[in-house]
Amino acid sequence: MTEEIFFQGIQEVLNDPSYRMNMQRLSRLHRDAPMKPIDSALFWIEFVMRHKGAAHLRTESYRLPWYSYHSVDVMLFLAGITLLIFMTFAAL
């Protein structure tokens, strides 16, 4: 990517009206929500309070052992395979 190609791309985005119209359309879609964010936040806070912590919404990851949660077992497995491949090629 050269400076000229980059500059042409910036100029196209700034000067072509289709980019502006598309972004305005996407902005309207994004802002079209049934409730405001503060109302949504209040709803979920009250929901959790009504259902005493809402255990049914928790992910099951909190039950994993720490080494699985942080993928230590996967990293050790991959390190072992890498070491095995390295030692195999070093022995040749």
C-alpha cells in the first residue's frame, strides 16, 4: 500500500456521497431501539435482583478449574507437541 493509494482511498470516502448515505442509514438502524440504554440497564439490574443473582444466566466457566479457565492445559499440550517436534528434528 503506497501513500498515493491510501490518499485516494481517503479522498473517495470523503467525497463520495454514497458512503455518507450508507453511514447515515446504518446510524439510524443502530439508534432504533425499543428502549434507551439506561432503561435497559435498569431492567437487567432489577431482573438480577428479582431472581436472586440470576444463576440461570451465568456461564458455566465459573465451575472450571483455574488451569482450564486460563487454558493452561491447552498451552502445555501445544508446548509439549512443539518440543516433541523440535527434539525429533534436532535428533536427525
